[in-house]
Amino acid sequence: MSALASALSFRRLVDSSATLRMLRADHVAVMAAILGEHLGAPGARIDTVDLHELVDDDLFELRDHFDLSGRSAKAYCDDWRGAGILIRRPATDSRGETYELSAAGFDALRILEQLEEPQTTVTESRLVALATSLHQLAIDTDPDTGRRLRALESQRRRIDAEIARIRKGDAKARVLGGKRAKERVIDVLNQAQGMPADFARVRARFEELNHELRTRILEADELHGSVLDEVFHGMDLIEDSEEGRTFAAFSSFVRDPEQSAAFEEDISAILSRDFAQDLPLRSRQALRSLMRDMKDGSRVVQGVLTEFARGLRRYVHSHEYMSDRAMRSLLQEALAQAVPARLEVRPFTPVGEEMELSSMRMSSVGALILHDPADFDTGQTLDEAEAVTVDFAALSAIARESEIDFDELTDNVNAVLGDGGGTPASVAEVLEHHPATQGVASVIGLISLAATQGEIDMDAAEELSWHGTDGVLRRAVVQRHVFTKEVDV
């Protein structure tokens, strides 16, 4: 390919790729941080209102460090959705809509993570995995059964020799070293990082396939409706597609109890090794949740696949496609008549018909909220209470139950200091002369006064005792708080 052809191809890629559109955004750091925090996990979906609230909270903190406009979180989410980074879908288990990351968004986040923590060298484990895969591919694709048989026998001899060394306790049969083992774990996790984007891409492909099949049903000749015939004969065209069969193979692996249990046991065994303790916490968590993430992603895509397959069959068997075909024919006839008419009649020419347009602003159905009169019911009408004489002692008792009586505590502290001739007194000494009338509230109040108007002896501790409001004696050991002078409220 020439330089011109390559340049034109790359320009088309730059203009159309949502991943590159995110990477060259003005505030890509802010976008990546927010979306990675809330939607970066595999299968993460958040209600639109909840995401707007979370992003608003993030923007409040980020504006102190980044030159951001005063736009709301909803405006930013709308921009990210228009750029192909966010996908907005109807919620399946509740009313409303949800946000999730597109495959392009996952790809962009993964690129940024790789740039932040680059793989500086080609690890030994990666070379071993590459050589092993190539060697196995050469064996599996060799049409000569003799060469395949010799290769398998050679592999069996190496395995038998390794078994013999292990049984003899040979030092050559030692286990894999910690450094090399960590390299292999990191390589596994690097491959697993692409799963969220793969799941999002598969789901998007199923949506495209569903749309393509419905379009073919509408455009197919009634005498040669192959798609209709296949659906009527019970074929699941989406599940039988190349993408559907590929995903079915992956889904059968994660749903197989024996294989998934063996996978989990291998992960548990790896995490129990000594070298696993040196792995970063994030890597250990990712390894531990690897199977769960695979099952969650598979479950979401399987649900979409089943929904589209059932919807396509329902669309055909209910003959709903016939009304869509009739509507399509009428639209095509109107467009065909409009082509010659455009030469005679301008688009704004009055046609003698009037149609009253709705003044209601059109928006998503999920944003509509039904009017519930019960929300505005204030209950029974309140009767006017009779005026009564208030007992001051009762009011004082209520206040003491809800607030600390600092006036009483101040008088107690100053009295102890006065009796001692100005000698410093600790909280324990104050409680000894004036017991806590409010229980633990009085103790907290004395400690608070000493912390703000006294001194704290960091090298000494003292025991405080008081009777609670229930009459039970309680004790606590705290740092020694000392009053050195009179206090005030």
C-alpha cells in the first residue's frame, strides 16, 4: 500500500474511531478518571440519574484542579454519548434508562492504562507462550499424520522425563521461580483486560445483526423471503450466526460446572503461593474476580442474544413485519412522488392543510413520571391546640437530654480550681468532686473543654468513672486532660 493510500485510510480511521476521539479530547484525563471509576468494571451499568449525581460530585472536586466549565454532569454525559463513548439503554429491571461504556470507551481506558504502566521489556513468559502456541498450531494444522504422531510422541517423552525427575527429587524439576511466575500472572491479567471491551463489542455486533435481519425482512421479496422462511422454520438466525456460535462456545465454557470449578481451583492455588503475596493488591483482586467477571459479562451478552432472538421470532410470527412493510411502501411512494414535485412546488409552499403541533417537548419515555395524587396528600387537617402553661423544669430536662450542659461543667471546673488555689486539675479530679449528672455526655463535655482550653498530657493516661443514665457504673481509660486555668463557655 502506498503512502497516500495509507494516509487516507488512517485519516478515515481518525475521523470515525470513537476511541481516538476520546483520546484526543480536551479533558481526556477528567473523562477517563470519571468513566473508569464508575463504569470501568466489566458489565457495569448505572441508572442515568445516579450517574449524573456521581459525576456532579466528581466535577465539584475536579474544578479546583482542572479548567472546567460550569456545565452540568448531564451535559457532559450527553457529549460523551454523542462521541460514542457512553451507551444509553432502557433499563431491563426497572423503569428508566442506564448508562454503560461502549467498546471504544473500554479500548481508550485500556490504552491509557498501558501508557501509564508500560510493559518495558518482552518477558520470558510471553516468549514461552508465543513459542508454545506456534508449535501447537504447527502440529494441529499439519496434514501429515506421521509428522503429527512424531511430534506428539516427542512431547510425551518430555512429559515422562519430567515426571521421572520429580519422582526422584531431581533439582532440575524445581518449581517456577517467583519472578517468572509473577511475569506470567501479569501477562494473564493483561490479556484479561480486554474482556470488557470484547463483551461490549459482541453486544454491539448482535444489535447490528438484529437490525440487519429486520431490514432484510422488510426489503425481501415476498416470493424469495429466505429470512422469513428460516424464522418460520424455527431457526435462530442470530444464535446461528458466526458471532453467535463463537460466543456460545465461550459461554459454554464459563457455564460448565466442572470447567469453571477447575478454573477457580487453579486461581486459588496460584493465590496461595508465596510469590502471590508480592503481587500488587489490584492484581490479586483482578485474578480472584476473573471467573466472576467472565460469568457476569457472559450473562449480560447471553441475555441480549436471547432477547434479540425472541424478538425476531415474535416480529415474524405476529406478522408485525407486514404493517412495517406497508408503511415502508407508502413512504417510498411518497418519496418517489416528491422527486418530480420538487421542480414545481417549493417545500414551504402552502398546501391548504393545517396541523396543530404539540407544545410538549419530546424526550425519552423513561424520563416521564406519572402524576401520583398521594405524593401531595398532607394527611388530615391539623387541629388548633389549646394553650397550656409550660413547666420550665420539664423543658430544662428535655434540653439536658439532647444537649451537653456546658454551663454546669464550666462551674464545676472553676470550683475545683478555686478550691485548689489555682492548682491544675485533671478531668478525673473534676469528676471526683462533681459526678457526671448527664452520664457520658458530661464526660465528653469535660474532655472537650480540656482539649480546647486546657492541656493534653500525651505521655500519661487516667481512668474516668461515671454512672450512666441507667445507673450502671462505667469506666474508661483516656489520655490525661488537665485544666490549668479557669474556663468559660
